[in-house]
Amino acid sequence: MCEEFSPVTNKDEFRRWCARMQLDSKQAAHLLGLSLSNVYKYLDEKEQTPIRGMVSTVCELINMLGEEERVAWVRKQLHSNSALSPWPSKRPISHP
């Protein structure tokens, strides 16, 4: 895993991950195949749920890609839905 990324285990880490990936909330949810409300809902759960584990695992798998491969994959995924803003986002999710 890239040293610059921490495992995504809560909302704050998810926001940091999104900021480093230059994603806005709609883009991040699209990459994960979930609604944004579900992403935040399950990351807030104290116990490990299948969706919380999936969000963390998918973020970690994306982190494992080399930079060029990661950029190409993110662009491909985001361009599969033309309703999304172009990547990188001009207004990525910011973390507190």
C-alpha cells in the first residue's frame, strides 16, 4: 500500500482519502458503487458490517495501484457515468 494513504476505517479517514484522490462526494460514492448516504452511514457504525468492510477494502485496493494505473482506473470508472463532474474534481471532499 502507498505510504501516503491510511486505511479507511471512519468518516474522517474517508474524507482524507477523497481529498488525496481529488474526488468529490458523488465521485467517491460512484467509485464504491454506493450512495453517499450509505457510505457515511456504514462508516459511522461501531461494529464491523459487510458494507463498512467493503468500503475499507475497495479504498485499500485502489491505494495499491501505482499512480498512473490508479489515475487511469479512476478516470475510466468516472467516465462510465456522464452525469458526474470530470476528474480530478475542482472541489474535492475536504477533511476537517
